[in-house]
Amino acid sequence: MGSTKRYYSLAEVSEILHVPEHQARRWIRLFLSLPPHKTLRIPAEALPLLRKVREGVMLYRLRGEELRAFVRGESPSPERQSPYPDYPTILREILLELNGIIDDLGRDDM
């Protein structure tokens, strides 16, 4: 069930993203062009972009121009290829291997 909220506060966004408020504020200022207000009102449409920023920072440890390219959906050029592996794919492969080992162990018991 989706939310019908149109705007979120900084505290709500930081809670949704599971990051401190100062980090959420920094990402909002860097990646969203919001008019200056005394209090930040983050539109609901901006949440997917902020989730993409979080994924790039937390999962792939991207920074600077690499992070901006990741958020825009651009693939990095070969000389700027990220040195970090694709962790979700690696974890899926490990899980498949573990399931295979568990299946083999279960057959040996019979």
C-alpha cells in the first residue's frame, strides 16, 4: 500500500533512508534542486532518487562524479570503472552454493 503524502520532512526522509539527518540533508542539497526554505519539504517523487543515492554510497561506496553518474543511470567509462564488486550478485551466488551444499548434505544422511 503506497503512501499518499506529497511532502516529507527531513526527519522522515532520514528515517526512510536509515541515515542520519545531516547525511540526508547533504544528499538533498547535492542531488535535488529545491527552493530555499527555512524547513526542508522533500517531495515524494524525490524518494526514489534519494534511495538510488543511498545505494550508490552504501552498497558500492561511490563518491563524487562516479556517484553522480550512477544516480543519472550512466555506465562508467572503462577508465573510471568502479573498483568495487557487484555485491548483490556475489551474495546470490554464495547463497546458491550454500543451498547446493545443504542439499548434498541432506542426501548423504539418507
